[in-house]
Amino acid sequence: MEWLGAKLGYKSPEDWYRLTFQDLIDNNGSSLVKLYDNSPSSLVISTLSSSSFTYLPWKFHHMKHNFWEEEENRKAYLLWVMQEVKVVSPSSLLPSHLKENHGDGLLRHYDSSMSKVIASVPSLAELLTPKSVMAMISREGEEGGERGGEGKEKRWESLESQRIFLRQLGTKLGFSLGDLSAWYQVRLSSPGG
């Protein structure tokens, strides 16, 4: 892949987001890309991601076919875009947030409806309050109801739920997302003192 990057004039890892199927065909890479479901993005992610640079599938000009069909992809994207635009609840996301951050295809997939996008990822429901859901629905001029969530005992089973909670707590405490040293200030206290 290094020789292909040099031939295409790629100087930084971000340049690989521009790779097209035609680039691979024109450079004798048709059999290679077939190993990755004819997806240049899957090829790049699998072969070039490293500890110093992780490729985000939604940043590619051409994503894997049916990428938005998989709930885990939608969830990963929504959590990422929430960090990018600095919101703590999915219901605070606006269509413009997605359009400006590589999420046009996801938005189109759900008829440009943010409530449909968010409802497509049930595991994000714990971040939604009835008030925030109603605000989101009224912004879109739709009618809808409250979504039920899992019981409290299941809330902490997933690592993603724990991460979301810590992100929200960090935001409430005024911590910068990248400042890990701030967490040393956090103290546990038992109820009642």
C-alpha cells in the first residue's frame, strides 16, 4: 500500500480517505480490494490503521456498502459526532451537526429525521430524558412518545454505558475531554456523608 500512496501523492494518513475503487482498479488492486468486499474503506481500515492513527469509516468519500445498516456503526458515529460538536445527549444533535461531520448518508437513510436516526440506536436511549426527546421531536415537527429504557440493573453491563456516563460526568465537572489528570480529583463518598 505504501507504493500506492506514493503513486497517488498521499503524504498523510488523512489522504487515504480519498482512495476510490477506481484508484485500486487503475493500479492493479482489483483482486486485493475483492478480499475486502470491494470496499476501499475496509481495505484501508484493515491494513493501515495503527496505534498512532485510526481511520473512521464515515470520513471516507466512499464507505462500505450498507454501512449505516449496522447499529454498531450508527452508534459509533453518533458517539463520535457528539464529542465533535460537544453535546452530551443525542437529542441535542441537529441535522446540521451530521451534515457538517460526514453524516449526510446516515441522515438521508432516515429521511432527514434526527428522531429516527437516534431511535435507530436503542442503546443510546439511556442518554435521553423524556424532556429532551420531546424537545427533539418538537424541533422536527413530528409527533412521538417516550422510549422505554432498560432497567437500572442492566444499565452498567455494557462498557459503552460506562463510557457515556463518565463522559457526561466529566462534562458536568468541567473536565476537558483530553485531560485525564483531572480525574484524580474525583472522590467517592457514601450516601449520607
